[in-house]
Amino acid sequence: MSSHIVGYPRMGPKRELKFALESFWDKKSSAEDLQKVAADLRASIWKQMFDAGIKYIPSNTFSYYDQVLDATAMLGAVPPRYGWNGGEIGFDVYFSMARGNASVPAMEMTKWFDTNYHFIVPELGPDVKFSYASHKAVTEYKEAKALGVDTIPVLIGPVSYLLLSKPAKGVEKTFSLLSLLDKILPVYKEVISELKAAGASWIQFDEPTAVLDLDSHKLQAFTAAYSELESTLSGLNVLIETYFADIPAEAYKTLTSLKGVTAYGFDLVRGSKTLDLIKADFPKDKYLFAGVVDGRNIWANDLAASLNTLQAIESVVGKDKLVVSTSCSLLHTAVDLVNETKLDKEIKSWLAFAAQKVVEVNALAKALGGQKDEAFFSANAAAQASRKSSPRVTNEAVQKAAAALKGSDHRRATDVSARLDAQQKKLNLPILPTTTIGSFPQTLELRRVRREYKANKISEDDYVKAIKEEISKVVKLQEELDIDVLVHGEPERNDMVEYFGEQLSGFVFTVNGWVQSYGSRCVKPPIIYGDVSRPKPMTVFWSSAAQSMTARPMKGMLTGPVTILNWSFVRNDQPRFETCYQIALAIKDEVEDLEKAGINVIQIDEAALREGLPLRKSEQAFYLEWAVHSFRITNCGVQDATQIHTHMCYSNFNDIIHSIIDMDADVITIENSRSDEKLLSVFREGVKYGAGIGPGVYDIHSPRIPSVEEIADRINKMLAVLEKNILWVNPDCGLKTRKYGEVKPALQNMVAAAKLLRTQLASAK
């Protein structure tokens, strides 16, 4: 019986690629140094899977930034502003597209389906000249083969590539991206031909858009694409891989009717209804790559249950045509549990990271083939039983409090316009008030202080003194810049979710459980294993200290319940909304304590609200109902004069704008500049927004410093569709990943632009 892995984490068990990338970007190491680190990581990944007994091992899932950007490079679809003149695309052009450079901005970045991974959105139009400009897929296949590992090269499928793209600037928004199919397929043919010549016997096309609600025209594109590729693919085994949700019946019918396709991969963890489609009608003589091991969470697989599922499928598909696989790429989980030497022993027995999931896949394949490892299955069953019966999982008081939430929608007593009047009387802010989103640059010295405090190398007094000094610097800088509503810079936090999870019950943390978010940015999601509560205040001390340093309003900074949920590895033994309500009650306690401490502006970030939106429209209303309700629970008890902010970033918010309004926040700051200000189109189309709103005026994920004129132009575009008395001026997101040499001039220009517009607005009266 065979086994397969859809994809594997790239960063390395100790984030080796992250550090190599940042060293290269900072010009501290060469391209050759970066390539050496990458080659060593690839070799270790392939060897690990090979040694574990995996038959179908992927290649070309490694990326220096993002796999969709890799496809853009392969197709030579470089926007003209990057000055590429043909030939093989090198690091300069590649990283300029990803990060921008001193003269041009980066391409748009958005969430990869409903995950916390981000991809670089291709910019396409009728005039794009596609050409084979990156041979990465073939090079990496040959690299693995030279190491004695025959892999399945993985490509983003042509239909999904186009459906994940957007019309380039200046191209009509109604432009049909699928009309470019005939132009990109010749490049795909070249790649396929080279892979065949190099000795590949299988090829994997990732077509995740097949799980979306696609109309017949879009479904027809799959038929057209693979019919056109059929003769080139002749002699290869072709796997079409889908993931992240149930595949709709029409899409299932379309895919399983494709010519020249040998195998289909389906997510049977998040796509449990797909099982019914398989059992009812699976094409004869085709392979099924059954995704029964969860690629998006860290819980050990229930091997007995998965084996039962596989045995039921086997009777339909046939023993020799069934391949055990992961539900999706393991990119979305942590790398290796072996590195977690400090994790509680009982909880550790409940977990499986990417390396352990590889072993699970192979164990299931062997068991299906009659070679069941009884000891391995027995240990797994014991761990499953331990988790179900452990008293540390359940807190009756928390469950009772969450159950009592039903029957109320938890809205504030007064409408937003009356609240804004009360807040203005207290805060006395100018028109176009300026603020930032929360974090300031995390210097090496700051990271050292936190690291040494955690390792008990410095005392608590020394730690508090160092953090207060950092807060004081950030406060003084903002006052010098003349920013209106200040933040304390979050020097005590490594990560916005990790910080809160460490102080909430029901959470546990890893040392090396890093997961890639984008580029070199890694996050370490907390693990929610049990019922959630707040034992004591979490931020009041630092926010109060910061407010005591200035007469200007100081924002209390919290992460909202939906974002904590969506950016954690969440328990899978109860519905997600129940866990979210528990977190909301904990954050509500914190909000009310901040208000009592004299904090008049409190930001509750819901950066990941859109991210958790189910991919299928039929499931979206229920999610939005409980997600928005969870946010309202956090702040329903505050006074009218306390201003509640929220923040959202790097997602397409236009289709959920009414739910955002229903959150009933006083002010929302929202990413806007990197996505070509597409957010503003909602207001141009007539959506009325009466609360405060701050669409981001510059992209913080690029080192580029915007000019005063550029920012003023952005503000003017906002004023064309939004009332001046509700508009705020702020960056797209937090400043943690930037350097002070970039932050100071950018904020200086932002404040200057706001003042320029205030003067113009005053003189226009």
C-alpha cells in the first residue's frame, strides 16, 4: 500500500531558511550562502520522507517566498514596474515582486484560502507576454534524483493560478483572467516536457480552487486546460490535488472526468462529505490519494478511525489504487515534535507535527496493506483515550458561562454616532487623527531582554525596567512625530497571539513550533487543548505604565477572540464557536479592567476575522454570526466614552463589509494600500459606514518609504468616498517587522500628509 505527502514545511526545524533569507536581504550573506542553506533543507526533507517509507515524495514545494510567486516566475508574468527584460528570473526581481524595493512597491499579498499563510497575488492582463522564465521545478526534481530520491514535481495548476490572480492596474476589473488560459498553457507544456525528459514518472497539479463555489464557465476551464495538456502529459501519471474543504458535486464530476489524469487527491479531514461522492461514483482504474491525516492541525491522528475510513474506501477504489495521504500540505503545521523538550508529557502524547504526520501516513498505509504496527496503534489509542478523559481539558465554570451567552446579541446600549460624540468630548482629537496599529520595531536588544528573562538570566525587576525604558522611547518618538493617539509599541510581546495565550488557561506553548506566515515571517501558534479562562489581568500593567508617560490618549492593545482562535492550533473535540465564546469572555474581563484603569481607547484586533470564513458560501453566514457576536461580547459592557478600535489586514474584506459594520466597533483600521485600495470600492458602490475608519495609507511589509505626496494622494482618494469626520490616518499594519530607519521617516511623512490635508480642508470651508 502506497503513501504520499502533499507538501512539507520549508523553514526548517529551527527556522534556518528564515535566518538565511534575512541575512541575504540585509546584505550580510551572498546568494550562494542562501542557496546552500536551501539545498541542505531540501535534502534533509526528502531524506526524511524517503527514510520514513513514503513512496510519493513531493518536490518543488520548497519556496524562497511563496509557491504562487514561484508560478508567476515560471510563467514570466513579471509586472513591468520591476524592469525585468527576459531571461531566467533571479533573486533581485523575485524578491522585488515579493517585498518591493526603494523605487517600486511590492505586489499584493493576501491570505491563502482560509489559512494564515499569505501568497503574492499575480497581476495579469491581455498584454502580458508569458514565457518560461524559471526552471525551478525541473532543477529541484533533478536535485532530488541526484540524491537517490525520485519525487513527484508539484505545480500550481493552470486554472487555480488564473483564478487566484487579479487584473493588473489599468486593466478593466471585468477582464476575464481565464481568457489567458491559452497563453499560459504553452509554458506549462515546456515545463512538463522538461520534467519528462529528466525522468519524472508522476506530476502533481495543485488545483485548490476546485473546492470553491465555481460556476459552469470556471469548471469548464479545467476540462479545457487538461484536454489541451493531454498529449504533452502522455506517458506521465498525473495527480490533481485539491484541499481545504469538501469538493462540490459538480466540481467532483468535472475533475473525475478529465482526460489524461491518473489520480485525484481529496481532503477527507475538512472534506468529510467528499467521502459520499467517492463511495457513490469513483472512476474505475484511477488512483485515489486519500487525505486522512490532517495537514492543518497538530493533533495526533486517530489511527483506528482513519483505518476504518480507508478500509471503507478500499472496497470502492480497490486495494492497489488507494494511496494514503495528508489532507493538504504540511506547510500549515509545525515541523517536528522531537524539538519540544519542555512540553508537558501528557499533552505531548496527544500531538503530531509534520515529521510525526509523515510517520502516521506510512503507518496507515502499512496497516492497510496488512503490516499493522500493533505497538504504534496501541500507543496511539492510549493517547486518544487519555485526551478524552483528562480533567485538565474541562472547566465546568467556563462551560457554564459560555452556555449562558445564548439569548443575547451583546450590543452596546447606544448607537455609534452618539458614542463617537461622547468620545470626542473626552479625547478632543483633530480632523484626520493619526495613529499606528500597535507594534513598533522589535530590536535585537529587545529580543535579547525577553529571551534572557524567559531563561531566568535577568530578574523581573531588570526586565520590567528594560521594557518600561523601551515604552518610554516609543512614547517620546510618537510625541515628537506629533501622532494623536499613541501605542506603547508592544515591547513585551514576541507575538500578538502567543502573548495572550501564555496568560490564558487552556493553552500550551511550544519552543520550536514555528509555522510560516509569509516570506521569512514565522509564527508560533499556541495550542488550545482545554477550556479557556483568564486567571488575572494580562495587559493592564503595561498599558497603565504607558498612559502615565503621556497626556495623549494611549491605546490598550488586545487581540480579539476570533483572531486568537484562527491563529492557534484549536482543539478538535468541540465546535470552534464554543472555544471562541470562551476566549471572548476572557477578553471581555480584560477590556473592562483596562477601562477601570483609565484607558480610554482600547483596540481589539480581529486581523483574522476574514481568514476563518468558510470556503463554501452555504457555511459562511453561520461563521460570521458567531464570529461577529464573539467580538461584540468583548466590549458590550464599556461606557459610551470609551472608544473601541479593531484592526483587520491582508484579506479581501469587501464581501463581508456588512458583517464588519455589524461588529459595531467605534473605529476600524484596515489594510488598504498594498491591495491597490480595493477596499475603497465598497464605499464608492454606496455602502454607508458611520463609524470611524482608517484605511491604511502605506504598506508596512515593504522597506519602501512613501512620500508625503503619495500618502496625501491616498488620503484624498479616501475623502472622495468617506466623510472627513470619520476618517483616520494610519499605516496598513503593525510596525514590528520594520527597522526604525524605515519607520521614523514613513510616520513623519504620514503625519505631514495628515496635517497638509487638514490645512486644505480648513481653507476650503
